[in-house]
Amino acid sequence: MRLRIQNFAKVKEADIILDGITIIAGKNDTGKSTIGKVLDSMYNSVNNLGAKMKNAKKLRLQNTVSQLMNYTEFSVHISFAMITEVVERVLEAKDTDSEKRVLEVFLDSIPNKQSRIERSMLIKELFDKIAEIKAIPDEVFTKVIISNYFNEIFNGNINNTEHSDTVAEIEIEIKAGKNSIQFQNDTCVDFHFEYNPVSSSFYLDNPMLIDKLNDTDVIRISGKYPSEQEYHLFNSLMGIEISMEERAINEIINQERLDEVFGLLDRVIPGEITYNQKYEYKTQKGKKGIDIRSMSTGLKSFAIIKRLIMNGSLNAKDAIVLDEPEIHLHPEWQMVYAELIVALQEKFDLNFIINTHSSHFLETLDFYAEKYGRKGICHYYLSKESEGVCSFEEVTDTPEKIYKQLVDPSLLLAKEKEMWEEEHEPV
């Protein structure tokens, strides 16, 4: 798989191979996170596109019908649930005659003070509005869905702020073909899909997200719902996006692959996440579990991975974006996490894209890649910034360029100490 980016946010140009483990290193504010977010958005904005378009039309119809009904005098309150039911029936109708019958039956069931003429006019108005919405081309809905998704993830900063009129382009190429999207003025203006994405992407940058499994009431009350990116991961952790039957099949298929992976996970997190009125972490059967919100941040990093595996959400060819995974981990656990990445890639044929500032973590990844015979699927990139735009240099054959960037802070401190001691040496 190959990801190409041009003129997107601060990224002037990028051509990134995503076929195993891809590591991106560089100084702060050089576009590293943008690469991972673009990849994740390319996957998830168009995944299940048909269902998303249907839902977008449904919402538009619900609001339209609701507005019309609110201006009509009825003897009873028309609930949104009733409107939703009639909209769903309209969408299922096979022809215009069936749509009209649905509307007629619906209005006949509601006590009203309307004359026959007024009722006929209302049916016609409803029918015309519904026909207008259903006639909107799928292409228009697709552009809106893509625009909304990317704008939420990138806070409305898709095109370069200094060159907003320049076309930003993203392209993902696999064996099945190429999918591409173009943006102008932070809006999707064109797209071209040659294949239907079936794999998922997971963006992991904040282990604390797992807390939200037990914070659903707080989220509901406050209205602070996760972003689309977080929402996808949230649903995957809960196992909402897969059926019981699919989950059972995944467990059977994956069982042979899991022994080695769980051996690594159990070194750090020997228990599992269970649900009993709330999500808990339990290490032994019969022993009282602890609320997942009370787990250490480092433990949560492993718990997320383990949960995605155990509930069947993680499958072959899926992509996992790890944004500075070493931040929340002790150096010893960094070693386990690095080995886990390599083992997961080998067993599940996953695509990892990793942003890191840690020479220790990178060195550990290198070692385990060689140990597992996966060195050939590792790709290294160095991010650079110049005059407000970022570019990426492939340094797979010269990884020392990355290590030069990721200088151990202790070495810098030692040099600083040496200079200070020389300056203050007694004469």
C-alpha cells in the first residue's frame, strides 16, 4: 500500500510506503501526525459509505418532515420517533406510489382538524420535499460526508492556510487500484474510488480514551461526544461494529495466532477487561475487578490493544496508527510494546504507522523486527520543515539519519554539563 499526499495542511508532499511497519521521525511540528490522521481519515470516512449516505439522507428527511409537521395543526403531538418510522418506510418504498401510500396511511393515523384539501396539499408538499431530497445525487452526499469528516479531524485546516486555493490531494494505492480525494478551500471537490475499502484503521494517541467506556453517562449529559476518530475506536472497543456471529468466527480464526501475542501481553496485563454493569480489569476469576479508569496510563495502552484483539475488532490488513506510543510507557514496557507491534504485524499482517521521538523505542523496534524476520517490511521516513511546509524523505537504507535526529537527551545533557564544568573550572 502507498499513501501520496500533496498540499494537505502543512504537508507539501509525501510518498509513504505502508506495507508492514512504517516509522516516521522528525522534530516537532514537521507534519508527522498529519500523515497518520490522513491515513485514518481515508480509511474511515469512506468505509461503509453506502450506509453513511443512507443515514445522511435519512437525517435530512427526518428534519424536513419534522419542520413541515410542526407547522401543521394536529390534535396530538407528533413525536420524532413517529417521524423516524415514516421516513424509514418511505426510504424502503419501491416506487412513488408506495411512498404516497405510506404518507397517506401515516396522516390518516393522526387525529387532525384539516380539511380534505388541506390534507392533500400537505401530502403533496411532503411528497415533493421527499422527492427533492431523494433526487440528490450520491456524489453530492459523498462529498459532504468526506468534507465533514476531514474538517472535524483537521479543525477546518485541510488546505494550506497560505495557499488555500491550491488543490490538496490524497491518494491510497493498493493492488486493487487507487482511491483519491481532492480538496479546495477545505471542501471535497472531487473523488475517485477504484475499490471499496474493507479494512479498518485505528488511531491510538491517547490511552485515556478507554476511560470513556465507563463515562457514557457523563458524555451524554455534557454533550461532549468523542470525535469521529475517537468514536470509531470507542465503538470498536465495545465491539459494537461487529455482530456476535462475526465475532465468533474471528475468535476461531485468530485463536492460533493469539498464543504468542497474549504471551507478550500477559507479561504486562495478565487479566482482561470484563463487563459487569461497568467495564473492569480482572486478573483472576472470582477476584473483584478494578474500574478501568483506575488503571495506570501505561497499562491502558496495552489494554486497548488486548481488547481490540479479544473482541475480534482487529483483523488482517487493518491499519494501526501509533502517535508517540512511548510517551506513557516506562522504558521496560516500551520494549514489550515494541515486541508486541512486531508480533502483531507478523501474526495478523497489520500495517503500522508509528510516529516517535524516542531513539530507545526505535532501536527496540529495529531489534525485534530483525528477531522476528520482519526487517524487510520496515520503512523509515524523516520529516522536515522549510518555509512553513513539510516534506518527507525515505531513509530506509540510511536509518542513521533518523538516529541523528533522535539524539538521546542524556547525551545532550552530558555535553551541556561538560561545557558548564569547563567554564567553571577553578583557575
